[in-house]
Amino acid sequence: MSALSRRNGELHLEEVALSTLAERHGTPLYVYSAGAIEARYRAFTEAFSGHPHRVCYAVKANSNLAVLQLLAQLGAGFDIVSGGELERVLRAGGDPSSIVFSGVGKTVVEMERALEVGVACFNVESAAELTRLEEVADRLGVVAPISLRVNPDVDAATHPYISTGLKENKFGVAIGSAAALYRYAADAEALAVKGVDCHIGSQLTTLEPFVDALDRVLALVECLNRDGIELAHIDLGGGLGVHYSDETPPTVAAYAEAILTRLGNRRETLLFEPGRWLVGEAGVFLTRIEYVKENEGRHFFVVDGAMNDLLRPALYGSFHGIEPVVDKPGAETLEGDVVGPVCESADFLGKNRMLAVEAGDLLAVTTAGAYGFGMASNYNSRNRAAEVLVRGGEDFLARRRETLDDQLALERLAPPQLVSE
């Protein structure tokens, strides 16, 4: 399903030459393939076609409005974790009745807005949140649909920062405490029990953690059934991994087979919250080499993209493929680090890469469609990159490049008495 290909020595995303996009829109630049996102969505939903299900895209992976619009038109639901993500989905044409609201720190204002627009379900992550939501719903005279996000204490075998299903993680309710909270919610007039939610982590490359978590969730569902509490859905979160370097994540078909086999004859609607799997491999980050630098035998490819644009390597030590956009047969191949201009030693996009490039050449950082722009910042007062969506041979500027005026628009100089004696 990869939309990235090399033709006559030049990288293309779908039918568009990446060098053309860099010339047209400048660098650094994010580029996303609409066709690849659509193919991934269809593959996921088709894998579960024999069972009632809904794919709720995890907005945090890539919240660009054009990406959300594309998924909304495909019929996707959405998994959100903030009021801001809710408004993005609504502006992109998403159906509020297909939204699940996750996150450990929902505010009263966020709850009020979500209840106002009629989200499908709140994935409640603590007893304190449950009572707050009950109070808000009661005050507004509405009933809040809820599921509990349970923490099954399953090791997802992924990076500690993106593991979410262990007891030491901040997410969810301990699965052993969930039944009592469900009984409380079932008796509350302002709450309506809809389902159960479980999300154990991101970038999982084996099926065993998913199956282990599902077994524990199904045991809870059976316990609730014995208490007379029937659930409409089972939300299994996201986490299915993608290919960054040498990973061999399971196919979505294998994932579906493992889940449906374990589910047996149960007919609760399945909810899924994929993010990275839908958009990660659909995106490329383009950056241009400013200098090739040598320090006592060590080489550095200094580029115009930086950790403020793509934080994953600095934050997680994550690997992304990096390759020249245009082959340069005459250039010397050097081993070096691809680094940005930000004043931090952690400012790198890749280390120990073999590249036949020179100053002025374009590099493509691959599998950059997830957790790229969404984690970008203005550190060092750098403007955030532009974002482009391509389909076939056409491209659309989905987000223009930020300007310094954009950055400074919310700030003011202080009155004289505050800055001078």
C-alpha cells in the first residue's frame, strides 16, 4: 500500500515528483498520500467486514483538516483526546455520533461541549472522571454515554513512552476495579453504560499482546453480563505497528483473524482506534541539505528540518528511513548524521546514514505521516512546516507555511512600568 516509488532516479508520492513539491511549496515540508490513507482505511474495515465494527481514527496521529476530511468522507469514526481535536473533527465534517472521547484529563468545558454535540461515547479513565462526568451530565439534563478504559496490565513490548497498558502507566482503570465502577455507572441516572475500552500501546509488532489483552477484557465482559450489565461495544483501541526499518508487523488480516477467533460467537460491535497504521506510511517529510560538515572525521548533513518539525527521533530515539529525493550518481557516499539547526544535541533526524548527497540536495524522511506535524513546535522561534496532500498527479496545500507574524500574533510587549525601573 506504499505510495512512494522511485522513477528514473527520483522519488514520487503517487504520481507527483517530490522535488516539484519542494520547489513549489518550499522546505521543510510534509507530504501525504490521499490514496495510501484511503487504501489503508479500506483494508482495515474490510478485514472485519464479517462482524459489526467501526474504525475510529486516532486524531492525535495526524490532525490536519484535509486528512480528517478524507477519513470522514470514507465513513470513519474518530478517537479524540481533547476539545481541540473535537472541533477539528467537526470542522472537517466528521459525524459527532461517531466520536469516542478518550484521555485522562477531560475538563468540565470539554465534557460540556462533547455532550452538547452528542459524541458516541466517553472512554472514562478514572473514578474521579466518572463522577465529574455524571455531575456535568446531570446539571445539563442529559445522559452521558460511557465506557471504561480498562488497564489490563499487559506488556505491549514497545517503547516505554508509548506503552499504555501496564499498571505503572497513567492510562485507564485497573481491570480488577472496573466491575464496581460499572455497577455504579449502571445505577446512575445521568450515565449510560455502552461498552468497554482497552488500548495497550502504540507500534506493536506482534499479535500476542493484543490477544492477551482481549482475553482479559472478555473475562470482564462475562463478569458484567453475570451482573446484568450488557455492553453494546468492545473498543480494542489501536496500536498496530508499521514499517520504519526492519520491523515485520502483522498484517491487518492476521490481526483481524486473531481478534475474531478469540471473540467467538460474541456479537458486540467492535471499535478500533488506529492512527499510525492508517497514516504513518502515507507521509513523507522533505528537508534540504544546507551544509555537509566534517568534524575530525565525523560527517554531518545539516538540513533545514529539525527536531521542532519531527520530534520522534529526539524524543523516542525513533528510526525513520532517509534517502535522497533525486539520485546523484556522481556524489561521494559518506556516512554521517542528519542533523537540524536547532541548538540541542538531540536535534537529529537520523544517525550513521550512508548518503550520496551534496549541499542543496533534497532528502526524504519516510514513514512520517504519523506523529510528525502534530508534535511540531516553534522552538528556536522556527516557523512550522507546510503540509501538502496529493492524489494521483495533483497536489493541494492543506496547511500553508507558518510565518513569524503567525507566531507573534498572540504576544504583546509589556507596558513600560513592568520592564523598566
